[in-house]
Amino acid sequence: MNSIYSGYAMSRFVAAFSGILVALLLFAGTTTSAYATSQNQAKGEPGPTVMLHTAQVCPAIFGKEAAKRDNQRLIQTKFASLLGEKGQYTVYYHTHKWKTPARVTLQGLTLVGTHDKDKDRYAVFYLDNELAGQTGCPDGFYKLRAGDNLFGKSYIVDIHDRLVLAETDKQLGFFQPQGYDDPFFRMIWRATWEIIWPVESSGSSTSSSSSKKKPSRGRSKKSRSSQRKSRSKRK
């Protein structure tokens, strides 16, 4: 009787322990998956199971191809380059209208992260359900590149590590994922033209100076010969 009871108790203990072990494994797997997803989102990669829409899926917000081409021409006219990292950036630009970038907040549209690998640079924005319903676009994550619209008066100028420059109402602004302090920007204007000063070589200047002296010598000889002839005639 005791052996039967002991066997029953042991089986109950094993079952309970197995249930706890399975629960722990499931919890660990869920936590690891959530952590990996958050890390991917910080890198501009929301996760292996998340589909990334393109800008063409939602032209009401991100514009059509013609608008993107127009924006890219504006970028070439106004923007030169963006350098820096870890919250310290230098913006080289051509237009006189831009000032130090300010943080841009668009209701319903959030920057999740950026991606820059193998010359493939893009930003990942999340479009929430409310704004998606108003525009007739699917909600979710969107892969955007320089030149894509962000509503009618905004477009992406450049994409850096966890930083997106955008022009909004003809002023430069920036997007960052949540949890980052405002970076420091140094603005440097750069002309689209350059002045080239003509420089003469030393050989050309020497030859020109010598060529100027020769005629003077020739004229002096002629003047001397003419003087001699006039004197002889007088005699």
C-alpha cells in the first residue's frame, strides 16, 4: 500500500515538475522573441515575421513616383551631406533658408529604426491603425528612402544611423526613435559653385617679358641709324 502511494506521489511530482519546466521554457522563449523583436526594431528591422510595406502601397502619405523625383531634385539643390555619430552631427547644405534642425512629430507616424547595409539605406516607420484608416492605407511598418513624402509638405532628405533628416514646410527637421535625446547639429553652408583664379606659369611670364623688351631694342637701333643718316645729310 505504501509502495502504491509512493508511486502515485512520485508520478504527481513528476507531472507537476514537467508542467513548471514547460511553462518556464515557454516564458523564456516568449521573452527572447520579444527581446529580439525590440532589438530588430531598434536597427530598423521590426522582426522576421513582420512585413515591410513600400511607399508605393500608400501614396496618400508617402507620395507617388513623380513626387519622389521632384523631391530628389530638391535634395540635390539644397543638401550636400550629413556626417557624425552618437548625437554629434554636421550638416552641409546649400540653401540659405535652412536653420538648425528641430524634432518633427507626426501624429500616427513613428520612426522605428534605420538600416544601412550593402549600400541599401532605408528607414522604417510605423503607421498606426487610426491614420491608416483615414488615408485608406494598410497599417504597419513601411520601408522608406530619401525622397519619399511624409504627408504633403514633408519629405525625407537623408537617412543616418537612427536619425532621419526631413524638410517640413521648407525647414529642416529630424526624426529619431523613441528614447533618444535631441542630437547636436553643426550647420555649415557650402556653395554650389567655385571661383577659379587664372594662374600664369613662370615660363610664360618670362617669355612675355623678354618679348616686350626686344621691340624696344629694335626701335632704338632704328632711331640711331636714322640719326646718323640725318647727320650725314647735313654735312
